[in-house]
Amino acid sequence: MVAKTMAELEDVLAEELIALGANDVEIGTRMVSFSGDKALMYKANVHCRTALRILKPIYNFKANSADEVYQAVKELNWEEHLTLDTTFSIDAVVFSHIFSHSKFVAYKVKDAIADWFYERYDKRPSVSVSNPDVVLNIHVAHNKCTLSLDSSGESLHKRGYRIAQTEAPLNEVLAAGMILKSGWRGESPFVDPMCGSGTLLIEAAMIALGIPPGIHRQHFGFEKWSDFDQELFSTIYNDESGAKEFLHPIIGSDVSSKAIAIADKNIKNAGLKKYIEISVKPFQQYEVAPAAGGVLMTNPPYGERMKVEELEGLYSMIGERLKHVFTGYRAYVLSYRKESFDAIGLRHSRRFFLYNGALECEMREYEIFAGKRDDRPKRDKIRERRTDEDHYQRNSREGYRRSQRADQGEERPRGESRDADRHPPKRPFEPRERGDSKWEKKSGGRPFRP
């Protein structure tokens, strides 16, 4: 099987899959391949916080033309996957000099399936773009084609709790990935002083409580498959063995009363009102930290929505508040402009390279402590150096290259493609060492799925 994800989150997703019992885990570009049974496929859809889709490959072939794609797809016995009454859609992802348009590839796959049925029954199954019974994915890399069943249906970032949103909401998968990369699992307070519609707060609460991210979804793609096992899925969906007790506050605020009203709706819909505190409060009005020590994580506005001088002032204020108010915290700030990070005026301890949509971003970690950086005990500096080395070893190739270019002040050579090395060979995944994996059982239940 293949789990799709966002660029730079592959290592986190691999760890999630291993924790669920996946075998043969290998990291690719924006994907992780693995092996497992039907139960694991159901679990991956319900439990993986950083997966966008879980694909089940059904056919691999090579094609050097559109006609060869058509003929290869037509060779399958489509009655094993569809009926005349089944609606379907095709999602095509193409990285090839042979095929320049993904929609054309999808069109040829659709034609092959429709013609297969027509030649046998004089009827064709219907295509539905909005709500298909079965979603098929065709992935083309040069001339290598993989046809898969999409077991997720809608993208897994659509958790089901968001009923309203602000102008530029953070993708749920990216938010969960940010939290998991930071190492926070609920062992301390969590603060987002620019929370917008509340995505980071909600994802943090679900991580801390051990609530599966797919628990609020109305359906998954595999529920319409002919081999769907209702009893098995109900057992997995209603399993609360991963629930945990969470004893720390999660606190959010925003300068916008409209954003806080939206966040409040989403938090209530997620059933997390008792765990998350929110209020209308500008970041600059924080005079005292809302909790003693913890993690602060935030996604400030980017340059497209603000003037340059406003942006510099905003990030300068963020750095000043972090330094003077949030002593004892680990702070994480997501942005994409080097000038914005420079305006913060604090030295970062780690950098995480991420993508927010099409934007190449960074999340920088700041350890906020009293006094000068070199006043810390020697052992802390040694630990930090080891942590940094481990961090850069584990970050993806593209992230490392971007880090090196930034450190050396290099620009990308003119004409160098951003797609260079986007498809490195798969590599076996080696999980980092973990502590005790036993979860405490949380009191109370979650919605029952019959």
C-alpha cells in the first residue's frame, strides 16, 4: 500500500505507520509505501495524522503512449472492482516527459474502463466527480504506471470537525505534522497566541488525548468497496485503547474576534471545549505567560496579506514577547520569509523545512530561557548539539539542501529545476527510539460506529 502525504512529513508518517504495525515501510517523495492487511488499511485511514490518502495498488504496468495506457487498463477484470451501478472517478498524478497533461491520462483510463463494460453489457458505469462510489488513482513516473484504489475517498486532511474557517486556514495534516515534529505529545501546556480558526489547538488536543484524527469523518472510500468488512471496521473505529489522560491546558488567542468565534465553533464540533481555552487577545498584550513553561506554536500571517513594514513590525513584536514573557518555553514559528525570521531577533535551535500549500516554509524552534544563551550549563549545550545533528540527519534531502543553501547564502542556479531530485529512490525507514508506548485509557467514550 501507499500512504500519500505532504513534502517533508514523510518521516513522521513512516513512524505513525510503524506504530500501527505496518511492515516493509519505505520512504519516497510525498509518500510512504508499506505492507499490511485489510485491518491495517482501515487503521491507517482512521489513525494516521499526517496521511492525505491511503492507496491500494491493483495494477503496475509500463506505457509509452496514451494508447498503451488505454490497452493496459482494459486488460483488467473490472468486475472485481466495479459494477454497472457503481459511480467512479479518476485521479491522475503524472511526472513524465511522455504525458504532458494528467487530465488526458485520466481520460484514457476512464475510457478504458467504460469501454470494458460496454463491450460486455452495452452499458457503461457513470463517472461522478463530486461523490463517486470508487476513486481510482493513476500514478505515472516516466513510463511506469501504477493504478490504485483510493481507500480514503476525500482527502484525510478533511477531518470532519471544521465547520467554519478564516481567510487562510492551516491544513490539518500540516498542523499535526508540525506538532509531531516538535516532539510534543501532551506532556506540557500548549499555547497558540495567533490561533486563527483553531487548527493547531484542535490537532494538539487530539494528539494529547489519543483521539484518532478520522473519528469525525462521515465515511471513507473503502466503505463502498465490495469486500468491505463492517464488523472489522466497527471494531477498529470504536477501539479506545489509545485514549490518554491529559492534565495540561491548551490555550489559544487571536486579535480577531471573528477568528475566535470561528475557532469556538470548530472546537465545539470536535468535542474539545473542556480542553481548550480561547480568548480575543492580541499577542502584544501578553504580559505574563498563561502557564508556567510549555510549548508555544503559531502560524503568523505571511507577506501576501501584509505590507513589508507591517510584517517586520509583527515579527519583531513576536520575538520581543517570546523573550520577555515566555521564558521556559519552546517556541515554534512557521513562516517562509528569511526577513521575517531575522526580525524575530532570536537565535533558533532547530529548523524544520515544510510546505504550506505551494509555499516553501520553515518552522523554527526557539528555546526561550533567562539570561544569555552561553549561560546555560555545559551539558545542555552538548545535548542541543547532538539534537541538532540528529535533526539534520533525519530531515529529508530537499530540506537539507535548502538548509545548506541558506547557511552558505547561495541562490538556486538559474535554470535549475525545483523538481530536481523530487523522486529519489525509496529507502527503508528506521524509526527513532521511542519511550514507553503504553497509553492510558481515557474515561468517557467517543461516537460509536455500528
